[in-house]
Amino acid sequence: MEITINSQIVEVGAEADLADRDLSGADLSGLDMSYCDLSNADLSNAELVGTNLKGACLRGTILTDCDLTDAYLVEADLTGADLRGSTLNGINLDRVKFNSTRF
């Protein structure tokens, strides 16, 4: 699936490679982003309500001030991610890696 984020067309969906991308302010709510590589991406101020991020690589990802309400993060890697100021209500964090994650 292609969407426009910050004036650029971005291919999103399961297993997408979005490493190092500026996705700040994007509305990815309800999408299947399972097993995506979002390492070192900027997702600040993004809407990720109900997004499936199972097994996603979020190493070093900026997730500040995001709405992650009801997001599914089972088996995701949040090593070094920054979630300060984010809404985390109802998220599923089973088997998530949290080394050096900032909340």
C-alpha cells in the first residue's frame, strides 16, 4: 500500500523497509506493519492507533509524542527507541525487547 507522508510516496505494510525514514506526523493507524524495519526512523507525533507492529524492528526509532493506543507490539524490538510523551494505553508488549528504551 502506498501513502503520502511529508510530500513523499511511501510503500507501507507488512515487511516494508522503512529504516531511516522521516515518517513524523504520519497516520498509520490500523495498518498491518508487522515485521517492518523501522530502525532509526522518525515517527515523532505519528498516529499508530491499533497498528499491528508484531515483530517490527524499532531499534533507535524516535516515537516521541505518538499515539500507540491499542497497538500490537508482540515480539517487537524497541532497543534504544524513544517513546517519551507517547500514549501507550492498551498496547500489547508480550516478548518485546526494551534495552535502553526511553519512556
